[in-house]
Amino acid sequence: MNEQNVRDKLIRPLIEILGWDLYLDVESEYTVQIGTKHPRVDYALLVDDTPDVFIETKSQKKSLNGDHKGQLASYMRQAGTDWGLLTNGKLFQVLKHKSGSSASEEMVLAEVSLDNLIQDWNILEIISKENVESGEAHQLADQLDTRKQAINSLRENKRAIIDEVTDVFIDYTSDVLQQDVEMELDLFIDDLIEDLDTEPSDDGSPSTVDEILDVVGTALPGRTDEERQNRAAVILSVFKFLQRQETASRDEIQQYLLKQHSDNFSEEGADFDQHWTNYLLNGLAELPRIEQPARGAAQIWRYVPPELDQEIRVEEINDEILELGVATSGNGESIERQQALIQQAYDYIQTNGKATKDDLEEILPSYTAHYLGFDGFWTSTLREAFIAIDDVDKPTRGHQHWYYVGDGALPSNLDVEMEDWVFEQEIPGQGITKEERQALLQISYNYLKKTGSAKRGDFETYFDTNLPNQTGKYRNFNGLWSYLLMDTLKNAPEIETEGSEKRGPTTYRHIG
């Protein structure tokens, strides 16, 4: 997008989402006086008619560089504005004014890519109207800056930290353990960096041992409080592992715990089985956003991120879908999400009239419940649901489209009286689809009785003129003719044929 499109299609909606009123709080092309020059900032966000946030946009073709940052920093310094947002529509840089800073000094508080806009939303939310107006923005920025400095320091000094801590351990134990200690410290620092780099969420997910105990409650066995605390720590560790991985098998969870909690689990795995049965399995299943494998499904545990969960949810689920117990499996949250995806797929078919499996895979959120991929979810859940829903017809042999058939009533132009011989024919399809094909067969027979004789082209012309787009759920008239009319008309009363399709179009005659 060019710069104007970035402004219109991304920045103006973003300003509104951040709580700023485009008419009362925003001034476009805001003039800043720098010496004798009067440059203009793309947007100024005002509090009591004073600019508190400057926004400068560039074309998506341009990469943000130091000159762009220096330009915006200069505007901010001259106007006494604390906050800035620099963007090309692909990258968003939040700038914070530092007292006494120069335009060339590093002022970028943080940056967010368009791909990570949802998960890093807390960064852009610093410059929301509510946070800027209340002064909360400065506190949030200080927290973010402290966290960023800590992460950078850990990354830069990781080797030195490992060496120093290893020396302390060796002094108290033995240098025989040096390699093991170094490996454990390496894993620990990586986990610490990842935890610090992940902004704490307010989605109700547990982040401490006490919160695990609050969720699991008395269901967590243990003879002493210390034992229950230790087991809760193991559950929390697996929960964080699933948050990072999103999916993991029981074996992968076991391997992770053997590394992270080797004091609790032996390499042979026998005691892991005992821990798994006694408290791990049930404890994990109690946690929010964790979905356990269903019986008979691939043994995959899944964590559903908040942003994906938001994509899955729908306002209302039809009673017919809620009652489809046979099409869903798993625990409570998993069943609710499966029902929501069935509803989304059903709505798509209802809106578009038809859809293939590939169409649905493309438009649905990337959620497959406890199945390895969309194919498993399709076969065991979505496909079974559509088969059970009355107003959705499955594809006929050799075809891929699922059709929405509404309330099951035939269209008015297919409302004809059908003769007994039509019902005796083996016509593929079910429900309203079969009724449509029976009606089209009867209409073709009625046309033949009226004209006395006709060839394939005559039938096609009649259909194009009188029944446009009526193909009995086949792709076009060719499919209707080849799979239904061509052979079935030969079984109609008082019909004889002349010729062969191999030597030219067959002539159908009514001899009654």
C-alpha cells in the first residue's frame, strides 16, 4: 500500500481502536515549528487541545530507518510531545521522549510487526487515550523498558552467568557435575528469557504454583502441603511447556519433565506413569485452554491461545448443532469450540450455497481440537456433523460440494406432479437433492412427450431457457445429462431411442 492507503486502511481504524475520537481528538497534518520551517505530522492525538501523541506514516514499500525515527523524534522534542508512533503498515515503532535527548538518540521503546499485532497488542495499547490521559502510559513504558533491558542483559551475558553459577555449584559439590549443571542452567536461562519476553496475560491462565492449586483444588493428591506444592509446580511446568509448543504428545511431555524435573522422574519412566495417572493427567485437564485427547483420537494435548480462541467463538450456536453429540468428542471446552467451528462452517455454506472441504479449511480458524490436522477434524467432526444436519446435502459420488438446501422445499419451478416410474429409478442423492433430480427427470420426460422427439442439445436448450442453473446439484448441465438424464430417460414409459452416442447424439422418441 502507498502512504495514503496505510493511513486510511490501517492507521485511522487503529486510532479509533485505541480509543481516540477521529473528530474530537485527532488533527491531521499537524504543523510543527522547527526554526523557520513548518513541517507537518500526519496525525496528532490531542488531550485538552495539546498534542500528546504524534503519528508518522510511510509507504509499505519503504523500510523504516534512522532518518524516519530522527524526523519524528525531532517533531516530538519541538512540540513537547511524549509519545510517537512510526509505521509503514508492516512495522509499528512506539517512541517515547527522553528528557534532554537528541533526534539521533535511540528513542524506540518497542516495535511490533503486523503479523504479531494481536499477541503484542499490550505494546500499542500504551498509547491508548485512556493510558495517555491518565498517565498510566509512563508506568507501562517503564515496565516494558525494564523487561526489555533484562532480556537483553540475559542474552548478552548468558555464557558468563552459566560460568559463574557453575563455579559456585562446583565449589559446593564436585567438578564431575560441571557438564550437567551447565546444561541445566542453559535450559533455565532460555526458559527465563522466554517467560520475560511473553507479556503476562489477563486471560485467567495460571502463572504461579498457588494459582495452579486454586484451579485444581482438592483434586490434587498429596500427603503433605509440600508434596502438593511440588506436584503443582510440575503441572505448572507442563502448562508453560504446552503454552510454548501449543501441541504435545504424552511422550513429549514425559521427555520434557525428564529434563526439567529429573529429581522427580527416573529415566526408565516407570515412576512417570505413576505420576501421570495419580495427578498429572487430571490436573492438566482442569486448566483453562488445555484440551486433552479424546478417546480414540490421536493422543495430542493442545493449548488454545487467546487470539485463536477469539477467532473460534461465535455469538450463537444453532440448537440443531448443539444436539449433535455424535459429531463432537473430548472435554467441555473442546466440545464448545468444535460446535463453534461447525457453526462457522454451516454459516459459510448457508451464505454461499455450497462449499468443498478445501473451502472450509481455508476460511476456518486453524483449530483441529485433539486431532493432528484438519483432515482428522474433518473426517471425525465436520463431515459427520454435515451428514446429520437436515438442510445440508452431502456430495454425490465423484463430486466435492456440500450444498445448503434450506427448509427442504422444492423451488417453485420444480414443483411438478411426478409419476410412479420416477420413484422407481435408482437416483443418487438424499433428501431435497434426490427430490430435485426426480423433478428434473419428470420435467425432461414431460418435455419429450410434448415435442415427440429430442436430442441432447434440445434438452440443454430447453433447460437454459426454462430452468437456468437447475442442475440437480451437478456442476452443470453436462453432469446432469451424463449422470442422470441420458440413461434414466430410456427407462421412462413409451420411450424408444435411435442411434448411439458414439456415432452422434441419440434421438429420444415418445411413442405413446
